[in-house]
Amino acid sequence: MPPAPLFKPASRAPGLLDENWQAWTALAIGVLAITAQTASSMTFSVLMKPIVGEFGWDRTAFTGAMTLRMTLMVLLVWYAGVLTDRIGPRAVLAAGALIIGVGNLAMSQVHSLPQFYAVMAWLGPGQAAIGTVAASALVLRRFTHRRSLAVGILNGGDNLVNSGVYYLAAVLLAAWGWRATIGSLGSLYLLLAVLILWALPARRTAAAEDATSPDRARLRDLPWGDARLWVLCLAYALIYAFITSVQLHLHAYLTDLGHSALDAAQILSILTLVGAAGAPLFGWLAERTSARSALVVVVSGLLACSVLLWSARTLPVFTAWAVAYGLINSGVVALLALMLTELFGAAQIGRLMGVAMVFCMTATMLANNFSAAMFDLTGSYKPAWQTYTVVMALTLVPVEWLRRRGGPAPEPAAEIIGSSSPP
């Protein structure tokens, strides 16, 4: 037997470039899908004032339609997670893009409040299907190395692409009006549905079939009795209450303060663009420490940004706020998927994300209506932003509890990883 070498060659840690092309294709599709979900909500933020101005509706009526859309998202996002685990993210994402595309084309022909509400009801299932749940499952199951960074890139790519959505929507709105703007976006969603079906293979392996059935038995394996799941859902409900209210009402808030529509769109574009770097940064931080520690940093940052939001007035200050908020806020969605995987594994990430998003979307509905009602009552969004400062301070309590009681994640063998999982 030859003697053992005195020095062993240093082993290189697996990196992103060690993944196969299918993983990278899945990441690219995931970025487009999650971008499409975010852009669908962003567009209505820019279009709110021209739509209510044309029809003479108040903002509460407009927000009520958004609430209907989100209600249906809440009712169906769990089932979107079930379908993601059962038939794979490919079909779920394509169906969501198709529904939103048709809905946006119908929205461009709306002429009454009942029609507007009907279109929002149609869009709800599409937004439940196309975004975070299925896209996160797609990436988590395809990547075997550096998952945290891959999920960070997924959400960073969302921010990068969407950084131009506010500004583009504002430019198209000024040139063509809101109907042509939303009709053009509808056509892009239909193209996205075709791309998803073409780029992701439809084949299913025996391992994939085993990973998604039998459904009833796998439901019993979910951590229903684990307090960490429900504390995490509560914390994320509070976080989403703040960040989604900012997303929907910030453009109107800035113009109410006297800033132009293009300046407001530029602020929104800046905070979104900065998030393209922030999401991978928090993915890297979660990889180096833990998702639980990274979430404490995010919530602390959101607390500071909430104070600056209602105290700022000038455009330079709002620009500085946008940089800080965009960097911190970008870690929110990425860390949800990573938290669930860190605590419970990735085998049923679709269902777990679905449960969490029920809480998040319910909080979004309540918070958006609260913000609109505060404006209609007081003529200002400032009381709403001050309320969210208190909410963010309270959110630090469950987040810190989670950091202290994370516990070990399940064994990797129980997870669905690699190219054997369904696309």
C-alpha cells in the first residue's frame, strides 16, 4: 500500500458554476416569473390615480378591488403550493402567466366599476400561481449547491428587471394612457406563458412521481404542530403589511407631497434597482450565518426605514431612503423561502410557502385597505406610516424568538434536490 501523502490537496467548495444548465434555466425562468407577479402589482400603483381620476372613484373603491384580487390569491395560494408539489412548478407558472395576460387585456377595455372588480377577481388566481411559491420551489429543487445564494439571485433578478417597471409605466402612461399601457403588458404575459412551456422540459421521472405523491400521506408530514411555523407566518404577516402598503401607495404619497409623477416613479425605480444587489447579499449572509440572523437584520432595517419614510419631505432625502429601503426590503421574500427550508427542509416547500403566503396576502389586504382608509379619513398617509413603525418594532419580538429557537433542519436526504425533481 503506498504511503499516505503528507499534504492533502485543498478541496474546493461547490459553487454556483458547478450547477448544470437545467438549474440555470430554472433560475432564469424563476426570475421572469416572480418579476411578472411583482410587476402586476407595481403597475396598479402607478395607474391608480389616472384610473380613479377618469371614473371619479375614491381610493377606497380602487383599493377594494385590489382587496378582492388579493382575497382570491389568499384562497388559492395554498392550492397553488399543493399543485406545485404535485405536478411541478412548470404548469403552475405557465397557467398563472396565461391568466394574468388575459386579465390585463380585459382590463384595458374596462368602463365601469363592476367590470373593474370582475377583472381583479380574474387576476387573483393568476397571481397566486405565477409568483413566489412556484418560482421558489423551482429554484430550490433544481440547485444542489449554494441554494441560499441562488434564491438571493432569484429575488435580486426580480428587483433588477422591475426597477424599470415604474418608470416605464409612467412613460407609457404619459404617451399612450393607462389602457394601452396595461394592454401592452397583457401581451407580454402571454408571451411569458409560451416561454415557460418551451424552456422547461415536461418530462417526469419515477423519482419525481415519488416526490409528489401520495398527497394525503405527505400532508401528515407537514409541521402543523411546530410553533416555529406559525410564529414565522405571524412575523411575515406583519412584515408584508408594511412593505406591500409602501408598494401600492408610495407613488401616490410622493405626488401628494408635491413631487412629479416621473420623480415618484424614479424613486420607486431606485429602490427596486438597489434590491437587485440586496437580495443576493442577504442570500450570502444567510449562507454565512443563518436565515434567522439575516431576518433580524432585515426587520431592524425596515423599522429604521419606516421612521424615515414619514419624516422625509425632500427629493434627495427620499432618494437616500429609497437606497436604504431597497437594499433591506429585497431580503424579505428571499429569506422566507430560506427560513422555511432552514427550519423544515425543501421537500414540501410548495405547501409551506403556500401556508406562509396565506398569512402574507391576508395581511396585505388588511394593510392596503387600512392605508387607503387613513388617507380618506385624514387626507394623508403619514398616520399609516407611523402605525407601521410600531408594527415593525413589534415584529422584532417573534423574529428574535425564531433566531434563538431555530433548531436543526431536516436531513438533506429527505429533501427534493437535483435534476430528478419535476420542473
